[in-house]
Amino acid sequence: MQRREFITLIGGAATAWPLAARAQRAPKIPVIGVLWHAGSAEEEKEFSRPLKAGFADLGYVDGKTIILEERYPAEQKERFEALAAELVSLKVDVLVTMTILGALVLQRATSTIPIVFITNPDPVGLKLVSSLAHPGGNITGLSSMGYDLAVKRLGILKEAIPTLSRVALLVNPVTPYDASRQISEIQSTADQLHVSIEAFEARQPEDLELVFKRMKQGVFGATIITQNAMFYNERKRLVELALANGVPTLAPADVFIGAFMSYGPVWTAMFRNAGGYVDKILKGAKPADLPVQQPTEFRLVINLNTAKALGLDLAPTFLARADEVIE
């Protein structure tokens, strides 16, 4: 080997070594897998905005200090399962999901990658966690207290419409969120209020029109929409069908724009707070040791325009209870 070639080889190696060392020292950008429920980013923007704002609050910048791998199953069980498997195969650092089905599918897909659920109505009953205080396993997150709020929602409806005697409960039996348990939870209160409860099942969007016609024919004075991903996707149509059939509707969240009323946790706050769970896990906390967070802020929203269209005259004392009155 010529002397000049030897010097060049040594010089090149000397340059390469520091570069390799720097590459090894470069911090790994955490990857978060997000399993949504709708079919596109546009459909999820109502919830993705506060989720990403929560990450931003903690200094995370998507694409720079964190990478969000988002998947959209379009409410199809097979796609939930396929996309869950895909996210697990990517070996993401944390998984985030907002639906019952999403949480259950991810639970089956991995027992090692941390999972954070958002707005889960019954994490203990669904066997996602051992208890709210001590989740155990690799799953934790934020509960929406679905069963606990059922009694409260019925009481609000009766207060708004004192003559109410029949209430329909809109449920999706495809979701493992037991309608019979919801009815049993509120049955004693319904008896005290002299109100009868009946569940109406809608498995797919095509069922909704017939369901509301049946409610109208049965002379139901109001309906309570239970928490369900499909109902959230179809919230605009639900509100339109309820108004067209003259059925006052109490929705589980204020994103049901135009509903007669909504009462429930502040969903944007829950999505925003999910970033805190992910942050703690990335910094070494174990999901098993992070208690499930229950909402502390609830909102009662009354739409006076819808009330007038339905021929309802609400008492001033009831209106004074509302966090927001839309006129």
C-alpha cells in the first residue's frame, strides 16, 4: 500500500468513528401508536386536536420529538384487529385508543406494550384493569364513568320534562357495553320517578332511521343515547332523526351539536390529559402503577332552539342549572 493511500484510509476512518459514536448517542424519538375508530383523520379531528394539544402542552412536537402512528379502522372489527396487529408489529413505545373495541383488541394483541385508553365507560367491568386504583398489567387510562352517569342523565331528563313517563335507551349490542346492565343501574331510579325504560338496538347506521320511527310510534317522551363509537360517528344524523321524529334526545357529550341536551364529562379535556399518561410511561412509569383517571368536570348543555322546535317549554330554574344554553 502506498503511503498516501494509507494516510487517506486512516483519515477516513478517524472521521467515520465520531460520526458513528454521535449516531449511537442520538436520542431515540418515541413512537406512539394511535388506534382511532373512524375512517379518516378528517372524521377524527374533533378528538385528535385535543390529543395532540395535550402532547404539545408537554413539549412534544409530532415528527420531531415524538412520532404518532395513527390508524383508522372505520368502525370495522376486522380492521381494528388488523391495524392493532400492525401497530404492535411496529414495536411502538405506547399504544393509545379511544374506544371499547380498540382497547379490547389491543389488550389481546399485546401484553407488553403499554396501552392508554381514553373515555372508557367501564374499564373494570370490561376486565381491562384489575381496579381503578391499581390497574395491574400493561393498561391504564381515562374513564368516562358510563354506568355511573346513567342515573344522573335520567334524572336530568325528568327534571327537564316533568310529564315524562317513557324513555328509550339507544344502544349498540355489537359493543361489549351491556345495555341490560345500564337499565338495571337506573331501574330503581326510574321506578322512583315513575318512568319506564326500554332499550332500542342499532347495530349499524342503516338501523337508525327505523329505530327512531319505532320510538315515535311507541310515544317515547325522550331518548338517552348511550356512549358508543358508531353513535359518535353518526351524531349529526342522530340529531336530525331525533328532531324529525319529535324525540327529545339527551346525548353523552356536547359534540352532539343540535341535540336537545347533552350531559357528560368534558371529552376534550380527557383527550388532552391522555398525553400526561403517555409522558409518564415514556419517562419510566408502569401502567400497572398509574391509577385510572375519572372525570371531575361535567357539562350540561341545553339547546333552546331544539327545545322550541320540539315544543318544550323549560323552567327557568332548570335552565339556570346549565353550563351552556344555546339559543
